[in-house]
Amino acid sequence: MRYLYNLLTYLLLIPFGCYWIARGLGNRTYLDRLGQRFGFGFPALERCIWVHAVSVGEVQAAVPLIRALMQRFPDHALLITTVTPTGAARVHSLFGDTVYHCYIPFEFPHAVKAFFRQVNPEAALIMETEIWPNLYRACGVRKVPLILVSARISPRSVPGYRKLLPLIRETLSHGIIIAAQSEPDAERFLALGASPARTHVMGNIKFDVEPDPDVPEKGKAARAELFGTRPVWIAASTHEGEEELVLDAHGALQARYPDLLLVLVPRHPERFASVRELVENRGFSVVSRTEGRPAGDAAVFLGDTMGEVPMFFVASDVAFVAGSLVPIGGHNLLEPAGLGVPVVTGPHNFNAQDIANLFIELGACRLVADSEELVEVVDELISDPDEAARLGRAGQEVLEQNRGALERLLVLLEPLLGSDSPG
């Protein structure tokens, strides 16, 4: 089946190139280092630890891991690969020139060979579950230890993997170490052919994320400078079709709180302009962050910058984590929870269902089914500061109780690399 898979990758070479160039016409960041997608222009490295994080969320989740690797293995170069330009921008904003970054090549065999020939990884760590048969096989052939970090397989994805079971079984046979988030995740990997000896339940390193110590002060300053004394709620990482639902809720809430402000942050930068147009067409006054001025009496404050969502969480009274009112799968509940902000989410959290279930079971977030329930919950939390504070504290407690996956992962990694830390 691998030969058929490789044939398919070559058949997709031209359509993939056309697709990426077309995306670049609308958003020129997709043309950045385009050759790397096809196997050209990688940095030449030695003694490299390679960490792959698809986009912004995975990069953010990998922050404590990357910092720990920099501290424990200072003689190793660190290479971070991403798929999306927004992920690349986040790597640069977090780490600057202290790490290397390139885009991960597509699965064309020649591109994969060129990648390994240039970067020479001594170990590879893939955040969550990205199954790349040619990349994984290349690690196995070169005896490069490969760890799937915070690995998970959702129940709904298992039937799809089973259709490709011979290819998946072969992919997982190359000495891959599974550091699964939970026992059910580990069982699903074993059912797909993972080695029992190399499958471990490690937990989720997202719980080990430490908020930037400057964020609370930045958030308070932003609140005072941009929003004043108005009540504020944020809808973070919204998607197409979801902004309409959020704006419906905001309109209903304004009937109860005329001075209520919505901070609206679309997930993808290329949608900033179209979302602003949508807000205006719905009759809401709007101020964009890039205008560099306070919200004033605007109904909506559009977060059209990158990397400032944590600050806006702190500046808000209630945080709705989007991607969950529409079937996207939800986004990171842990970031606002770690900042002590009361968290609300919709019904679609299959990207991290275990985390969502844990928060719901422990009363650390509020679950809403639709925009009507969103209105009622935001109303309750704005009108009851004590309940909002309790919910915020409960979220922080969940994080504290579930830390430790990072240290367990490093214990697993050290024998594979050997420690070169001072002392």
C-alpha cells in the first residue's frame, strides 16, 4: 500500500502546488519559503532536535517542551517545523533566532529525503497526532527516535484510519514511541498496530503550559486603556459561520447590558477583513486593534493582530472559546483557564474531548448548546462576579492537578539523546 500512497503523492504534486499558490494570491504569507514544501531551501543542521507543531495552537502547547529542551540539551540545535504561516509567525514571536524554523515538506518522497539530508535530526517530536507515513518511515530507516507527544486519536477518526490499516500499521512499526494523552488514546493506537512496549500513557503537556508572567499586567493595562469600565466578553478563535452566531448572542446581550463590549478574534488572519465587513453589515459599530485606539462606544472590538489573545483574555470578564459552536472541534480551553478567566465552550470539542469532558465534570467551564444558551450563560457570569470568579479558580485548579506530563516525557527522551546540560 505504501507504493500506492507514494504514487498518489506524486499525482497530487501539481494540484498541491496550484492550491498553495492560489492561497498565496489571497494571503502572501503562504508563498513564504514555498520551496520548502517541495524539498528545497532547508537549513543545514547538525545535532538537531526536531519538533513539529502544525499551527498556532500546537506551537503554543509546545512552548514548555521547547524551553525544557533548550535548557536540558543546550548543545543541540532546535528545529521547529509548522504547516501554517501563522504557526511560523508564532514561533518567531516566541523564540526569535534562538531556534530554527522551516515548513514541513509535503509527503513527496524526494522532498522528505531532502529534508532529512539537510536537517539531520537526532530525535523527532511530533505534537499530538500527525501521521505522515513517509516522514515516519524516514525516521525509522535512519534510526531517528520519533515520539508522538500528547498523542491522541479521537473515536470518530478510528474508522477512517482502519480503511488504511495496512499503511497505518506499517507507519507505526518504525520504532515510534507513543506518548498518549490517556488510556483510551493508547488503546486506540494499539488497535491500529502500535507496539505495546513503546506505547505509554503520559498525559497532555498542554497542562504544563505556564502563562507568560507579563500577560496579567498587560491584560489589565489593555483593559484600562482600550475598554475602560465597560463589561467585556471575548469570542476567541472564531470560524466562518460562527461569527454570525456570536453576533446574534451579542445583540441579545446588549438588550440587557447596553454598554457591553464584544472582543471578536477570528482564528485565521486572512478572514480579518471579511469578518469586519460582516460585523458592520450586521449593524454593529466596530474598532479594530490595528487602528491603535480605544474601543470607545463601539459594540465590537476586532482583534486583528497575532499573539495578543492571552492579553485579551485577561482584559475580559468572560471567555468563549470558539470553534465549538460549529463542528470545527474546539480550541484550547487551557489558555484562558490558566489565566483565571471563566471559560465557556460550545458542544463541538472533539479535537480535545478529554480535556473538555474533564473541565465539564469538574465544574471548571460552562457548556452551551447554541447561541441562545450562550446568551444566558454570559449574562449569568457578567451579572454574578462571584460565580465568574469561582469558575475561573476552578479552571486554574484543573491545570494544577494535571501537570506533570512534560517531566514524564523528558524522562522518556533523555536516554535516547543523553543529557548535555551543564553540570
